[in-house]
Amino acid sequence: MRIQGLLMAIPTIFFSFLLLYLVLWNFYYSFTNWSLLNPHPSFVGFQTYASLLSTEYFSISFLHSILLSVGTVVFGNLLGLLFASLLYFLGNERMRSVYLSLLIYPLSISMAANSLIWLWLFNIHIGINWLLHLLHIPALLWLSSPSTEFPSLMVVVIWAYAGLSLIFYLAAFMGVDKTLIEAARIDRANPFRILFRVLLPNSMNGFIVSSALLFLFSFRIFSPPYLLSGGPTNIFLQTSVVYMYYLFTTEYFAQASAVATIITAIATAVVIPYALYGIKRWMRHE
């Protein structure tokens, strides 16, 4: 059994070292002047990062990534909490399963497919605008106006990941001791009081896991901003990952590696506290 377990671990070990090698390789080339015009790069220290940080495109794309991630964490958690609360207090188990399947459906399809669906919904003549026309409300230029492009992107990402938050909150609610719920009901507590006095205080794990994953997924997202904007050069929808892709396609490899390194560092800074929290909880239960 020990040999079998070791053999099964070999692929994981191999790909872990391969991933580590690629990360270190990317990290090294971010300190060079590698580009298509300079196929023999030399070490330039932090010059690549200094040049990158002084670029307006990087500043705007990085700001968009932060705003998108914060918005996804805040509104994704709120939507997930709302949906989880409604499903938890729904008495019919069969209908709960039906609604849960519908709400997490965006998670079952690729983000590219989600983006294409929303492209149709944001079409100026059909989709949401068609419904607004029926209600005699002026149509909106969802993806054609600087004032609505980025909010439209946030709607796509938040709706896609709200189901993920819903799963964690609902699982946390289901794990709360039933005797606490029964005691609250005996005291004639309404669902609102049960939610805020019993369920939420005992569901912090769901909030922590949901927030960490929502931030990670939204910060490194690529398909929605790329597909909704029609390319990597739309400054109003450009995120740091899309900007990294643009640098690679234009053969500015060192700058692209620097952007990738910054994204990796931020993602690691989010993951490590979450991992340490999980390890502490595991050791406490041991």
C-alpha cells in the first residue's frame, strides 16, 4: 500500500516541480530586457518593474483588477448569502435542489461561455434592452459607453461566481448544530433573527473560504474582459491579466513576465493566510 501510494503521488510531485520551475523561470526573466527585438536578454535588475509601474496602461489595468476583485468579494458574498438564506429556510427539499441547481448553473459552464451569453444579453437591440423597451425604459449602451462598460463586466463576473459563494454559505448553514436552531425556534425567533444570531456567527468558515476564492478567481480572470471588450486594447475593460496577454502577444516578454510575477505574488499573499488558517483549524481538531 505504501508503494502504491508513492506511485500515485509521483504525477503530483512531478507537476509541482514543473510548476515551481516555470514560476522561477518567469521570475528570472522579469528581471531581464527580453523581447522580440532582443532575443538574447541580459539582467537589468528592477528596471523592467520600474518601467512597468510608470506605464499608464499597467496602472489602469491593475486598478481595474483590484476594483473587480473587491466588487466580486463584496457583492458575490452578499448574493451568495442571500441565496443561501432563502434556500436554507425553504421547507420543500425538492424545490431547494431545483433552485440550487439553477443558481449554480453558471459554475458548470466555462467562463468563456458565460461571457458569450452575456454578450447577447448586452446587445443593444435584444436581450436586456429588448425587455427595457417593453417597459418603456431607455436602452443602455452596456458595452459601448465608458460609464457602463466596467459595471457590465462586474455584473458578468459577480453573477458567474455568486453560485460559488452560495455553496459555501449553504454548506456552512447546514453544518450548524440543529439543537441551536431548534432552541431559537422554541424561543419564537423569526428566520431573520436565526440568520443573524445563530447561523452567521457559526458560519465564518464559509465567509473566509468564499472571500479567498472569489478574490483569487476574479483577480486572475481573463475571458470576460477579453471577450466583452473584443480584444486586449480596450482600456475601459483591461485588467492586469489581459494586459499581460497583450504584452506577450506584442513580444514584450520581460514586461509580461513582470506582470505575471506581480499577479502571482498577490495571489500568494491571499492564499498563504487562508492556508495557515486551515492548518491551525486542522491541528486544533487533531
